[in-house]
Amino acid sequence: MVFSNSNWKSLCKVQRFPDWILPVSQTGGMPSFLARLGSGKSLQPFRTTKDYDDWMHRLALAVPTLDGMVANMRVGMSKGVTQPRAVVEKVLPQLSAVIVADPEQSIFWGPVKDFPDAVSSTDRVRITEQMHTLVADQVMPAYQRLRNFVRDDYLPKARASTAWSALPDGKAWYAYRVRGSTTTTLSPDAIHALGLQEVNRILAEMEAVRRGVKFDDDLKAFFQRLQDDPRYYFSKP
């Protein structure tokens, strides 16, 4: 493989700012993403027998990924790069909510409870047996290993700080994340200043509206009036 200069720069930044050693958070990640896919109520289709077979194949491949997350977090612990304790405390109940003793009570059982007509009776029997074995023998144990590690090993080592800047090379890392999220070259301080400026601008416009409609109380009372007065709500579709 040939890397361009931009490829190399991106690769170096990935190594300098190793998000991969922070694979879990309360806002998402592989464990919750898998559960959403497996629920049958998200973006994963379950319309044909092939959909079921493809999903079971992918789910089996995901099990080592969950164990890999544990390995990656161990690397993070050794480097002093962990999630804040407040984040880890929110992750634990999310993981525990997925873990059940009976596969048929699992979120992954949703598609099995609701087979589409396109799946034959013979395939239904086979898929049911295979999914039961997969969830019971591989998926639930992997979630348990991850949950137990987060609870017993990771949480005690989670950092007390919350700011990204508290991490090693944290200020530069935070600026890199800001650039990726905003697609600008503005610094975090410049973006914060812009936000304050915009808040002041919008509040000034709201004040002008309040005065324009001759509302005598302050903005807080004005907002409450807008919220409570039925005149400002649609009465029919």
C-alpha cells in the first residue's frame, strides 16, 4: 500500500491521539450498537433468510471485538488514558441491561420472535436453534466479560477529572477532536467565544421581539408565556 503525505499525517494523528483505547462511553460504542442492530427495530434488516444468516455471521465475528475492547482499555489504563469515572458509572448499567440468563429474553431475540413470511418454517427452526446457541454460548458471555472488566478493573482506575485536556497531550487532542467535529481550523477558545457571541446576538433579537409585542415582564416570563399560552400552539394537524 502506498500512503500519500496526507495519509501519513492522518495515521500519525491517530497514533498520537489513540481513541481506540477509549472504546466505551455512555453515548455509544460497539456494545450498544450491536444491541440496536440485533433488536430488529433499527437499521439492520430482517426480511429474508439471508438477512438472518448474514446477521448471525456478523454477530459471531463481533464477539472477539468485544474482548478486544477489554484489551484496548488495558492499554489505556497502562498509559493513564481512561474515561472519567462519571462516564464509566453510566456505562455499567447499559451493559448490565443487555445481559440476561435466558437468550429468549435478550434484545437479540427480537427478530426470532417476529419472523417475516419470507422465512420458511424449516429455516425458522434452524435459525431459532442457531441464534439460541450463539446468544447463550458466545454473545452473553462476551458481554459479561466486558461488564465485569469495566466494573472490577476499569472503574477503580477511571480518572477523577472530566476535561479532555486532563489526558496526556490532552489540549492538543481536544483541539484535534474539535477540528474533526467542526471541520474548521478555529481553536476551541475561538469556537467558545463565537458561541458566546451568538448567544448574545440571539438574546438581543429575542429582547427586540419582547419589546415589539409590548410584553412588560422579562425574557424568562416571556418564554413562559409562549410555552403556556394556547394561542401559540396548533389546534389541528
